[in-house]
Amino acid sequence: MRKPTTSKNVIATSRELDKLIEEAIVDCHDEDEQASGFFNMIEENLVLPFTTQILGVEVSVVDFEMDDDGTLKAICKHGGKRQRIGLTDLPLPSPLPPGAQWIAAYRRWRRSRVHDDEE
């Protein structure tokens, strides 16, 4: 199996992201289990910590957590302060950290959930 592409500007193709989504949600029965599947894949594959910029401030992404509603949050640290940022809103650095394709897959899956709810 071909590994998803992670380059400076392109995380993965749509097809590669769809395969990652399929891998994350296999055997999941509902949306909460699917979100847990993504949490596990991100936890296992994303290399932490990494730095990124939020509103012009450099922060370290040090961990992830899942809210009660199933949304994934990045735990960002700057100085002695911590801030939770939704994974769909987290700016990614360039170059991308190893495993960033899982964030892209989660974002694609999450967008598809929003579109399904609108129908």
C-alpha cells in the first residue's frame, strides 16, 4: 500500500484521504465511535510536539483531546499558558509534521458530516 503523501504544501490526494478515513472508521457504528477512531489514529501517527503560528504567535502543539461532543482539539502551549484549538481550525506549519495527513483526513471527514447534517 502506498503511503499518503506529505509534502510542504500538499498533505495527500482526495483518494488517499478517503483511504485514511476508511481506515480510521472501520468497524465504527456511529459518529462518536468514528471520532474516537480518528483520535486513536492521530494519537498513534502524529509526531508531537510541533510548532505552528496562531494569530501571529508561535505555539507548540503538545497534545490532543476529544470533547464530549466528539470534536478533536489540539492542546497548544505558549509560555506557561495552554489553549485548546479545534483541529478543524488549527493552522498547520510548513513543513508539515509527520502524520499531518491524519489531521487532513479528520477535517475531510468532519466536513462530510456537516454536509450530511444539512441535507
